[in-house]
Amino acid sequence: MRVCLSSMVSMARLFTHAALIAMSCVMPLAAQEAKPPSLPILFDARERLPKPDLSSLVRLRFLTSIDFPPFNFLDQNGKLTGFHVELARKICDELAIADKCQIQALPFGELQGALAASQGDAVIAGVSVTPELRKSFAFSRPFLMLPARFVRNVRASINGTTAAALAGRPVGVVKGTAHEAMMAAFFPAIKPVPFDDKDALLAALKEGKVDAAFADGLQLSFWVSSPAAEKCCAIFDGPYLSQQFLGEGLTIMLRQQDADLTAAINHALAMLSRDGRLQEIYLRYFPYGLY
């Protein structure tokens, strides 16, 4: 399963890099009115993560895929790019091993086996952290949390700017998802309207059959700014984060025996977070923000 949000699996398959490029050129009204909030800091400034000696490292091979935009995909020139790809390069720069770094793309389903067989050293592709995987692999500290968000139909008469204004109102959600469970737990006063899938949910929101929807913030941020939404809707309140419902966040998967490499990557991620370089990459691929 890909990433901590189950709905992200379908998003990765539905969006091509061409569509994302087109979407990024269309700015929703809400995005014009305010700058995107900063990326949440996931590393305590007081925490000191040691930097192991990697002088004996022959090479560091990052494995990723090409079907998870905007995290990893092929650009219009067929070049591997994306948030994960740039982050891997920055990690190598921070560890002063750029000359030893390689980034290779494989089908997503082959990544776990390739890492186990030592055909690569680290997987950076949105692999969901699960108790089962932790039995066989190690994971870096999370570097990005993917929030849940509300999106509202701009024609709906909603008096207020917070989720409290949705109390008693019909809000769509895809049934059987983490977002359905999270909305019930966090917002019991909202009237949930379940849909079979994301397409049906967004179509109903666009047509005004529900006043708002609750889903993955990444999907929603791209959808509201796309031509498909026809400027019907806007992100509303939030973001909402929950490890219980949404998982640990995006991490890098490594072999358990590579403890020094895992520690080195954690050190690099902390440094990139603290000095703003992680924020720069984030804004490049999420110019209107997830938060």
C-alpha cells in the first residue's frame, strides 16, 4: 500500500505529470489571497541527531517509481523528477556523498523486493509504514505529513470559516476510508454523506449535492485548482493531522542492518528541515501549500 493515506493510491494512478503541470498553472481564488503556510517542522531544534561516518560507503542507491506525481514522475523530457527525487539529491549533498549517489526508478511493486535483495539501499517512493513492514525493514523519521482537509462548494451558504460551521450540514466522504472514520471521530456534529469513490464524491460536491467534502488534502489541493473543478470549490479550514487515522507520514525505507545509513539519513533530514531547504523543495512542488 502506498503512503499513509489509502486514498493516495488512486491519486497516484489518476494524475499524470502532464495533468499536474497544467493544474499548477491555474491558481484558485483562495490561493491568490494568501501565501501557503510553512511546512510543519517535524524535527525538534534541540534534538541532536548524530551523523555517522559514511567514508566506507561505496554508493547510495535510492529506489523510486515514476507513477506518483508530484513526488516522483517523468517530466515532459522523460527525465525523472519530483519532490522525492530532489529530496534524495539534497540528502546526498548534506551527507557530502553526491558523487556516490544514484537514483533508479522501478515499478512500485518491485521496490520492496529490490531493497531486500540489495539492488538498492533506500526506497523513497511513498511506501506506507506498517507493523508488518517494520518486521523486515527500517524507516527514517517522517519528513512530510499528509493532512486531511475540507473543501466546500463556494455557492453553499456556510456561515463561518471553521469546521464548526459545517455542523448539521451534508458533507461528503468516501465510505470505508480513514477519512470517513476520522471525520466521525473529529466532527460528530457533521452530517456524513458516504460515496463509493472519490470521483463520485467530487462530482456531487461540484453539483452542489453536498456542501463540502472531507478527503486527502493533497488530492483536494490539486483538484480545486484544476480545470475539472471549474472554480466551483475552495479549501476550507484545516489542515487536520492524525497519526491514528492517517499514519506516520512519508518516510524512507531501508534495510534493518543498515543502521548507520538510517541514522545518517535522519541527520540529513533534520538539517534540511531546520535550515529551510526542505521547505524550498516543498513549495516547488506544492506552491499553494498542503497546510
